[in-house]
Amino acid sequence: GTNLEFQNGRVYHAKRNTVYCTDVFDIEHTDIRHAHVVTLRSPITMIRRVEGGLYIGSEEQTHFLKGADILEGGFELIIIADYGVISGTDVATTGEYFTEAKAQGQLAVWTSRRGICSGGSNGNFINHSIGILSIPEAVKGTAIVKDQGGFRNYITTLYGETTPYNSYNYPLEVNTI
């Protein structure tokens, strides 16, 4: 599988558009007949854990899987955004560095087709840059969170062959002598 995430003794992983999990504390074994967690409409691009559940990103939507375990009460699937997560751009960090998110503990940060997003505990979701930042129609990317000079920066690179749908063309200023 892809997009591995460890939570409560299980490894959650994706295979195309389905999330599976391993047996508890037996991460080498997955019986897909009994380990099915959720199936979405499009391929899975992110799985990130936070307190209270898992963020599941796909090419089309972003979800929060609320709950502690597949067996202990199960999960509730909640759509938190009608746009997907760009594959490879998700990172785990702590909420204390993202003051706008007002999150404590584990925080997931990712790039979507509509901006830089974060997900805190229990499905608390924020798109930090909607309407501010133009994101190209990227098919994949990579990201890191870096501490530098007292600031924590989320840095991402994207791969795609198109321009952003809301890009702004700056006028060219020419100085003649």
C-alpha cells in the first residue's frame, strides 16, 4: 500500500481508492477481507493521524475519519472539503507553531488545489490561503516543515504542466534611458 500512517497499534494504508489497516500490533499482516476501512470515489493521496481520527485525502475530496479504531466503535466519515489533496504534500507537525489553526498536539498540513490547509484534532480544518494563493493543477509534490530564525515554515514544491486557474499576470515595467 501507499500513504502509511500508524495509529493505535495499526498501520493504515491505501491501495488505489481504498484504505485498509493491519491487525493490531501485527503490522506485517493485513487480511483485506477484514481490514477494509473506507472506499472513496478517487485515489487516496493522504492519510494523516491526529487526536480523534484520521485525515484522508483523495484526488477529489478531503475527509476526516472520526474515531479511534476500526473495531472500537468504528469510524464516521466526514467530508471536510470538496477539493482534494495533492499527493506527497502532507506533513505532520504540532499545532503550537500554527497559531491560526489554534490547535494543540498533532497537526496535519497539506497543499490542496485551493490552498495550504491544516487539520487539527477532531476534524478542525482550516484552509489558510483560499483566495490568497494560486495553486497550479499539480499531480504531485513534496513538502517539509522547517524551523528557521524563530519561524516555522511549510515549504512545498509541486509538479504539474498547467498554470493556476486564478493566476495574476503582473504588468511588465520597462525603464528606458
